[in-house]
Amino acid sequence: MNLEKTLYDAYGFTSFRPGQKEVIEKILGGEDVIALLPTGMGKSMCYQLPAHLLEGSVLIVSPLLSLMQDQVAQLKKMGEKSVTALNSFLDPSERTIVLNNLRNYRFIFISPEMLVQPYIKNKLKDIQISLLVADEAHCISQWGFDFRPDYLRIAEILPALGHPRVLALTATATAKVTEEIKKYLQLTDPFIYSHPMDRKNIVYDCRKFSAGNEKLEWLKEFVKTNGGPGIIYAGTRNKSREIADLLNMDGLRAAFYHGGMEHQDRIFVQQQFQNGELDWVCSTNAFGMGVHIPDIRHVIHFQIPTSIEGYVQEVGRAGRDGSPALATLLYAPGDEEMLESLVLDDLPTINEIRELYNSADGGSQLVAQGIIRETSFRVLSYWRTRLTEQQTIRQIEQQKNEKMMQSAKIKKLITLKTCLREYLMECFDQQLVSKPANCCVNDGIEYSSLQSGPRKEDARTSPATWQKRLESILPC
């Protein structure tokens, strides 16, 4: 089998990126695979090419609607017609048409919540699924318990689908997270491909200030002299909006983005950024998955991220074109308190646990009454059918301790006097083989080589007809 020929015939590429061929060969050989490939290494190709050589359909479980829509749009741009997404964007008539024609699709994207619905499961049973893909598989560990419990139920669906081979894809996973992926997907002996996490073209900076207002003044000056494109990550929705408003007042092309916005508004901001109509996106950690912009030059964390895994995932969105990019972490006294609040706020409280376990109707009215948060309800509804009240309390305490350990790792990054790159690699149980000339703030940074200057006008920012502009914002 000539995989290079298939790669060229289907996608026009003459060679594989590191890791792609090894993963694809194992999949075609019938093995389950966990693939850890850094952002920009072409994870999607690991299931796209096998789809041309396997009979039946490839089912891709994707965590976010925006990510799912972007993946569908990318495939369609490459000329793939037999692709669909089962999500809430479909109206009832569209959904019926898709479900009645599932066997005609080579790629089927689906959310974990929809995957476990009995009606959907029965429809999928009637077709041949050759490969199930758990995309962004770190969500099984990081989000599966305290955010997206249905991610933990993927393994329940495998028998109904005839036990297809499984591919778990992620850009960031420690050895512990990899083991949790194996556990929750019930993979007994998967092939694990782990590519070095280090991205040589990303330079790591950390700047410390004596007060939060100094941090803000530095940021305003920095974005004025660096044209982007760049992402500014803020810890809260209000802060992302505040930063974007301040940059707009200075005449800069910026917008805010967070999970509380209407979905179409989020899509609009993402498309503007991709089309070069925005230089800066000020966002919570909700922004980034599925954003395929190769020339992002700066990723700035205005506040401390909640984990090393999240930090590496977010800075990995810079420099996908291989050119130098700068990751800057800003710190001021008091940021630790916000970090602790962000880390623990998502976890259900003991009162929420007790209220749900003692409710007669399963707790649905408690959400409407504001007694239990929606996120807590999703988590506790899953564990209520599996654990006693005391066992769930112990699980939450264990999760709390785990999150505090994660926050301790990121706080250490701020106080570190040695190489930041080396420390990040150690956090992922990897060793740094060599350092680039421009490495990190503790090894000395040549900032002049990283100044992007004002963003040049190009095809992405040139005037367009209203039809072309509409097509760019709402891809078919």
C-alpha cells in the first residue's frame, strides 16, 4: 500500500509530517491508537487519510460546536463532499435527512452528548463505523469529570458500533492524562505515539509587575508596537471585554470572545480573526480549538492560566507557520487569588451534592431555582447513578486536590530562575534535547527578532464584494 500516493491523490501533499505515517499505519493495521501531536502537526490527517482506505464511515467525537463546524468547513474546502456534523445547528428536518442518509457520509462529526442519545446510537448501529476518533482527547481527563461527563461514556457506545478501532488525538497530555484516556476509552493495549512537545520557534517570556494597572499599561503599549495577529488570554469574561474595549479606544483592531456569547457572535469574531479583519482577540480559554491561523505571532496571558496543560495548549496556537512567535505571561501580586478562584469555582460544592442526592426528581428543578449550577448538574447527574453521596464528595475532594497541584505547577513557572522551556518539557515527562538560540526570558531573549510591527495589508484585509465577505463569514 502506497500511503504517499494516497496522500497526494486525496490532499495534494507529497510527504507526511512527523508521526502521521506511523499513526496511520497502526490504524490501518487494526490497532487502537493514542496520538500526542503538538498543535500544528496535522492531527486531523491521522483520520482523514485512513477514511479513504477503510470501508464505512469515520465517526469523530468533537468537544465544541465551533471546532466541529470549523473541521467540517476545512474538509469541504479540500473538496470533501461526504461530510456532516450531528449537532444542535441542524433543524429537525435537516437532522432527519442526515440520519436517514448516514451511510453516505465518509466523515460524521458528533458531540459526546448527542452520541449517547439512544435514538442516535440506534441510527449509528445501522451503518459501518470503521474508526471512532476522540478528538481533543485530553478533554476526557481535564473536562470529562468536571465539565463534560458524556466524554466519559464514549466507551459505552463502542459495543453498539461493533467495536471499531479507536484513535484518541490530543496536543497536550501528561503520562497521567494518557493513562486516564486509556482507562475511560477502555483501550487495553493501544499504540501510543508521543511526539516531543517542544516547539522551537516559540519563545517563552514572563513579565512581572508591582500592580495590575502597570500590567495593563504595558499591554497597551506592547500591542501598539506589535501588529499581531495575537491572542490575549484573560481569566474572566469581564476582563476579556475590558481589555478589548481599551484596545479599541486606542484605535486597535480587537474583539472579545468568551463562552457566554451567542454562538453566532463567537463564529463572527473567529471568522474576522481568520480573515485578517482583527489583529487581536481578547478571550477566555474558550477561544482557540479549531482556529487554523498559521501566522499568529503573539500569545499573551494577561492572567495566570489554570494549568500547565492549558498554558501549553494555548501558546501552541502561535507560530504554526514555523516562524518565530512570542508567548508572554504577565504577573502582578494578587493574581494567585484569582487563579485559586478560577480553579475551584467549576467544582460542585458539598451543598450542591447534597441537594441533588436528596432531590426526588433528579435535580432538574434545582437548576431552574438557582440552587444548583448547570455545570454542577451535568457532573452530578452522571455520578449520581454510579456513586453514593459520600463517594461523590470524596471524588470532588480528590479533583480539588488535583486542580490545586496543577495550579502549583503554573505558579512555579512564574518564580522559576532556570529555563522555562526545560521546565515545561519536564511537566510532560519529556526531556529537552536541545535549546534554540532564542529560548526563554531566563536564558535571554533577542526581542528585536520577534517584533512583528504593524500588520501589512494583504489579501485577507483587502476590500471584497458583499457576496465574498458573506461567504468568508458563513462558510458553506
